[in-house]
Amino acid sequence: MPAVDLNAIRSGQGPSLVVAHGLFGSARNWTSVARRLAERHTVHALDMRNHGASPWTDEMTYPAMAEDLLRYVGMHGLARPAAIGHSMGGKAAMTAALLAPERIGRLVVVDIAPVRYRHGFSALADALAGLDLDGVDRRTDADERLADAVPDAALRGFLLQNLVLRDGRYAWRLNLAAIAAARDTLWDFPDLLPSAAFRGPTLLIGGGASDYVRPDHMPVVERYFPNAEYLRIPGAGHWVHAERPDAFLAAVADFLGRTGRG
């Protein structure tokens, strides 16, 4: 399970804060939020493997992504940084904290729990893989072709940020083949040692309009993260940080401020 060297966008000064985006995302999606977090932290917004400008690899498991994150922490000499992870990135950050609890200072998990989900983004992965890019000269062309499969314009805009121009042709910055092959793994959470636990300060932020974090998830959350607290942000769906950025940032600032900024 070799780790890969992740691309990152760094900004700000202060205690280190590592950000792991969700599936189909990238470090660039966190630009506006990272800019505000950078007022008090050195923010390391990562491109996860098979996303953004980070390397592509056939392996797409949470232990592998956790090792990528921990490798980045080690290579850059980050001393027990705080970590924020959304969705897929949240599971990767949780896995990293459980595998190496001494290397993560505190943890913010955004709208995901350490459980297996029965729903996922399989339809989105299929829609992107099936999009015919021949004759696509502008993103608006791709947007029109994707509209039937993905009716939500905002979601299409998010997905199409992964479409880049290379040598005069549009191509995906996503390794769609690896993502499709790993879809069952990505919906799940890895079986770790029964004694695995991260006892550092942990904040689980859920969207009030999202069903990704439910009351029946709390026992497993508390088993893995005994010092976890849970906050729901009204009016937010799965992309809490993008839909309610002010409320999200206020919650994160309060949490990091109360637990110290080592």
C-alpha cells in the first residue's frame, strides 16, 4: 500500500490545518473557505489521490488515502496538525487519526460517519465516465451534455470543475476508472482493530438537511472517537462548508479555539 505524494495548496500562517476534500472534489473547491481559515492557520488543502493535481493510482482505499495524508504530514514536518475532512476526505481523515492517533491533534469531520452507506455517488461516476468529450470546445458544451444525467445545475458546475483543457482537448482531472472500481470500498468504512480509537478533540458537523449522519450512527462514532461532539447546521445539505460557509466557519473557529491551537 505505497503512499503517494499529494499536491496541496498552502496559505496563511499559524498552527497547521490539513483539509481533505470529498469525492469528485479538489483543493481548489476549498479556496474561499481556506482563505478565511488561513487568517489564523497555515492551511494545507490537499488534492486526494486520483483527484486534482495529485497522482493517479489503481488503489483507492481509505487506509491508502490515510497513509497519503500521514505521509504529507511527515514530509512537511507538521506537528500534530488539526485535520478537516469532508465526506470521502472525512473518512480518510478519520482513518488516519485511528491508525496514527499520536500524529493528529484534533479532527473535524464534515457530514460523514465511520459507517457503510447504502447510497452513494455511483450514478454521478457513471454520468461522468459516460460523457462524450468529442467536440467539447467549452465547459458549457459539457454542461449541456451532462444536464439530462445531472439535472442540478450547481452540482454540474461542481463536477465540471474537474474538466481541464490539455493539448487542445478537454479531459478529466479525475481517475474515473479507479473511482468506479472502488465504489463499494468508498461507500464503506475499513475494519480497523477493535481497540482503535482517537481520543483527541473531535467535532462532527452535519448538514441539517442531510441524512449522512443519523442518531443510529452515534454509537460507532463514540466507540472510535470517545471525545466527539456533534453539531448540525440548519439549512445545509451534504456540502455544509459550501452551502453555509459562515455557520461552518464559526463552528470550526469555536471548536479549535476552545480546544487550543497547538
